[in-house]
Amino acid sequence: MRNWQGFDAGFDRLRNSRKKHLIATCDRIAMDASNGNGCFVSPISEIPGAAMTRRILLVDDELAILLTLKAILEMSGFNVETATSAREAKQKLAAGTYEMVITDMRMENETSGFEVIRAARSQAYNPATAILTAYPNLGGDWKTQGAESLLVKPMNTNDLLRQIEALLVTHQDSKQESARAGAMKQARHGHNGGVAAKESAPKIG
């Protein structure tokens, strides 16, 4: 079994942080009620990470790692679906919509992760993609296969979350830029088509 204590320790720190925040929130609710101000509940956006509802597909054949990472991401506000094989991941990619796909490399075979990445890149909704592996010596293959990031496990929890956030932002910016470029190209095509039609129209009189 691979070493996943780094994730486990990070999960404990994150859980304690969330617990402290919830205790402080409960204390404030009790204080407001005792002062006759009614029961005030903080907006969900005040809880760190709770405003995020982005959906991630997490793929790993080791249940301990899968569940630990799922808990970490969910406590940070993500909506997480899981798959334990490339085959299951491809089915879920076709049936749902995800903002990001994070997959282990070695599952049914040593390159199962690449199968998941290729399936993700073929989806019209175009999710961000990352390989999660304990074997980082992949050379540049992970890039040529369509992955945008390489996450090496075990990893410090805060570093993992920062990398995921950075990738989501970068990927979203790229999608918006591509959409703008496509819209401009379509507008130019429409304009040129209109000019051509006008020039080819028969003149009367």
C-alpha cells in the first residue's frame, strides 16, 4: 500500500480548522440569541471554502486514498464524485458534468490515468485535468496526453488545495479566452458574408 499519511495528517489539520470555525459560529449564534437579537446564522460564504460548489471527479483504485481526498475536498467546499477505475470514470464523465477531473495513473494498468484524461478532454464541457500519482517520473507524457497538471502524492493538504484552485482558475480563463476568440471569428465571418452578399446582389436601374 502506498504512503498516504501525508494526506491523512493534512486532513486532520483541515478538520480541526473547520471544527474551530463551526464552534466560533455556534458561540456567536448563542450570544446573539441571549442578547435578544434573534438567532443569527452566518452566511454560508463566511465558512472558508463553503461558497464553492464546483464539481470534481476523483479517480483512484485505492479506497483509503480516495476517501481521504474526497473528505479533504468536500470540507473545502467542492462537490466530489468518485470512481475506482478508468472504466467507471469514463462512464461518469459521459453521464455528468465536471469542472475538474483528478485521476490516479496506475489502476487497471500502468496508463489507466491517460485513458481517463483522454475521455475527459473529449467531453464538450471541457473539464480541467490533473494526474495524481506516487510515481512522478512520467517525463512529458502526461502533458502530451492532455493533462494540465501533475499532482504528486502524498502531498501537503494546503499545497494540494492551492494547486487545484490555481488550475481551476487558469483553465477557466483559458476557456473564456477560447470562447471570446470563437465569438470574434464568428462575427468576422458573418460580417464578411454580409459584405459578399451585398456586393453580389444585382443592381436595379
